[in-house]
Amino acid sequence: MDKRITKVYAKGKELLLVLKYPELSLHNNASDLSARVQARTLDVSLHTMLENGTKLKDTFMTTSQTPEN
């Protein structure tokens, strides 16, 4: 536990940057989040019937997961 506390203390300024710059992401796993959305979509709709439907679904998922700047 002491080692973990020492590590957190050493990186304190980096960890607290999000307070100074709220636009920073709290994590860096955007690809993991996208994969979760895709998996949840499969849970709900199971699959598409045609290849064209698969392409359309993938395009929609990509555009809906792209953050607006």
C-alpha cells in the first residue's frame, strides 16, 4: 500500500491536470468504449441480414461514436 501511495503522490500533478483542464478525458480507453457499444448493439439486434446492412450499421456506429470538436 505504501508503494501505491508513493506512486500516486509522485504523479499528483499529472493526475490533477483534469481539474485545471476539464476538457481532458479522465481515461484513454476510447477504443474499449467503442467495442462495448458494438457488443451492446449485437446483444440487442443480434446481426444484420445482408452485407450492405452490416456496412451501414458499421458506418453509423463509427459516426455516432466520433466525438464532436
